[in-house]
Amino acid sequence: MSLDQLRQCIKDALPDLDCVIGWEQGHSPATATPLFMYEKQDVDRLVFGPLSVHNLATYLPGLKGKKVGIVVKGCDSRAVVQLLRENLISREDVTIFGMGCNGVISHKRLNRTVDNLDRASSLRMDGDDVVVTIDETEQRVAFAEVCPDKCLTCTHPNAMISDHFIGEKSDRAPICETPPALERFQAMSIEDRHAFWEEQMSSCVRCYACRNACPMCVCRDQCVAQSRDPHWMSQETSPRENLMFQLAHTLHLAGRCVECGECERACPMELPILLLRQTAAAGIRNLFGHEAGVDPEAQIPLLTFAVQEANIKE
Amino acid sequence: MSAVPGRELRIIGFLCNWCSYGGADTAGVSRFEQPTDLRVVRVPCSGRIDPLFIVRAFLNGADGVLVSGCHPGDCHYSEGNYHARRRLELLKHLLPAAGIDPARFHYTWVSASEGAKWQQTVTDFTNRIHELGPAPAFCGASTPEDWAAVALGAANGPGCSDHGGDGK
Ligand code: SF4
Ligand code: SF4
Ligand code: SF4
């Protein structure tokens, strides 16, 4: 099976690397957590499956200069491609263990769907269902109910770039074209969106988890959110300042955001901030025909221009 | 005096130093009558305009934002306005998702000799903003009652007290 192959492959590569990043079981069998493997015995704790949610590419820019191995799903590999494109990491320093992915589970959604998830003793996939055993009773939910929206629309389930591709390729097809939450958002009037953000942003606590989880947010120590010179936004947690931060994050990621959804997943307040990133990404697609993280040669659209723009009417 | 009847609104104009600021100056020197709602911020080049300038202006209570630079091909720094064009176009796409009416934002190109075009641009844009009325404020609502009031105010349109009251 491919987990054994993956473990073996990492063990073989480890002597030449400073560390390899993957996932291990978290605080319960219904969670996984990032794992940094330095020694051969660390590799035995590695897991891979529907709980391997984190986009581990987020760690790579901080480890620049080290020889690092990383396990990636399809969506994560787009972040790696984009980081390489922007010279934020160098190709010779990273060893990529690519996997095919059959979708991951949103812990928040699963937690809302089944009772007492923290007492789960096992979790497994059974066809299109997720089966969780809690207090010796099996609870069964449809995968599509508890996966993040990105898995419903996923067009790149296999690692797009790898030094070692392990196991079978996934042949998952997207279940829908537009994420359901985005569709509902698009149907709202501008006035309703104004009120929507006033409400949503009033619970943002400005913890910056969304920024810190983002693989493409690489200037954290100099982030506009905290700079005093220039002073772009105050630390006041009013809806206005919070929205200002979200729009800054969104605009800084325009043409670079790989729509991995880590920002939204990391948010402790469950704020639907991916809607803004998805809107910007759709704008970039329509205006410049560009999709971040799929083509290692493609220029970031906002760092270049065409004298005659094909899709801009003046 | 505002050439547009009614209370003045807050319109912010980001103008590049080399063309549009010159164009506005030409309009002034020629004594063309213009609405006075516009507050001009002079920038070295339209390429200097971070889209966040515009977002910040709106969140701080601007009712409209106008950006003007040199015509494509005429940039003093050769390509600043080409970069600006991409960013501003993207911003136009993003504003409605943030709950800001994109009709409140306009960007255009005016050269230093085009005093008459400048007059026309400012007048048309100011008229448009007056038709839209004061922008609903990001007022910092923080309770369910406040949110309901904001939603109601937005639905009632410019006639409602939520719009452009003095305490905005
Ligand atoms: S993670 Fe959520 S609560 Fe924290 S700053 Fe981001 S949006 Fe706000
Ligand atoms: S902004 Fe969000 S979706 Fe986009 S790359 Fe960053 S974490 Fe991923
Ligand atoms: S929000 Fe912007 S400034 Fe802050 S870390 Fe992300 S990209 Fe950098």
C-alpha cells in the first residue's frame, strides 16, 4: 500500500535531508497534525489520508537554505509551484514526495455533523462515506457533506510536481464548478454583502492565523497589518479595520493565491474569508487568464502588463 | 461652490503628477467651472497607486474615488500606468465582494492639455456619485441590532439616516 511505499521512500531519502515534513495522528484518531521527521524512527509515525489537511508548503519559505523534504497533495503542490515561481524557495533544496489525493475532511464540518467527535476511536473512508467510530458505535456521513469546498471543485488531485510520485494517481473529478458558499455569496446584493461583512468582521479577533497559515504570505515580520510606518490600519478590532486587513491580504495574494483554503481553515472564528480570495482569483482568471500554481513559468499577472489588454475595455 | 446642487459629498481623486494633475490645473487656469466635491491627492505616477489606497479611502468614508493618470503610452515613467490599469481593473472586480458599489469608483486617463476633458470627467463622476447618494458607512456596528440597522439602512438607500449622517 502507498503509505508503506511513502515511508520507505522517505527513509531512503532522509540521510541526505535536514528533515521531511508530513503528517501524524493528532490528539484523536479524527485529526492529523504536521510531523517533522529528522530520524528514521520518526517516519513510522507518518500518516497520509483524508485527515492530512494542512498545506505543509507553508513551512517551506521559513526553512530556506535547508534541505527539506515535503509530502504534498495536489492542492499543496500548487503552493510549491508558486513558491518556486517566486524564488521564495529553491528547487535544489526541496525534495517533493507527491501523492494522489481523494479529498480531505473538514474537521469543523465533521464536528458539526457527528456527536462527540473528540471521543472517536477510529475514522475511515468507505466509498463515498466517512465512517467514524465513537463510543463503539459507527456513525456514517457522506464525504461531500464534510469535506472542505475546495475538494468539491478540485481539478488537480494529483501532485503537479514531484521528485517521487508515490502510489496510484487519483482520478477524482470535480463534483461542482463553483463552491456552494461562493455561489450563495454571489447571489447576494452589494448592500447585503456590506451588512454581511459588518457582521462577520465584528467577530474577527485579528489573531492573524489566516495570514500565518497562508503559504504565500511570506512577509509576516513586515506585514502591513502590524507596520507603524506606514500605518495602514489600526489595531482596533472594528469591522472596518478587520475588513481592511482582509482586503490587504486578498490584494497581496492576487494572482498568487492558490485557493488552498488554509486561511479559512485556520480561522478560529470560522469567518468565511475565502470568499474574498476566490473572488479575486476569479477576477484574475477572467482578466488575465492566469491560474496561480499551475505553470512554473507563468509571470504573476500584476507584475507584468500587456500594452493592449485583451480583456480590459476602456 | 459645487456645480452640483445639494450637499457636497466626499470624493477622493488620485491624480498623477505629470498628466492629470496638469490637466486639472489647465482646467483651473482656463476657469472652467467644476464641482468642488473632489479632494485631490497628487501622486508621482498612477503606478504608485496601491489599490489599498482606494480601499482605505472607501472604508474611511469616501462616497466616491476617482483615479486619473497619463494616457496609455504617455506615462512619464514609460509603463507605470500599464501596471496601474491591471491593478485598478482587478480592484473594480473585487469591490462588490467587499460590499462597495463599483460605480463609486472610476479610473481614466487625462493629459495635461486636456482641461476640458478633465472638467467633463469630474462633472460626470460627481453627478454619478450624487445620484448614488452618500455611501453606506462602515460604521463599526457590533451588535445584532446594529447589523439589522445597517442591513435596513442599506436596503432603504440614500434617503435613510444611516447614510452620510454627520456622525459617519
Ligand atoms: S484567522 Fe480569523 S479571527 Fe484571526 S485574524 Fe484571520 S479572520 Fe480574523
Ligand atoms: S490566501 Fe488562503 S487560499 Fe489563498 S494561498 Fe493563502 S491560505 Fe491559501
Ligand atoms: S497580508 Fe500581505 S503584508 Fe501581510 S504577510 Fe500577507 S502578503 Fe505580507
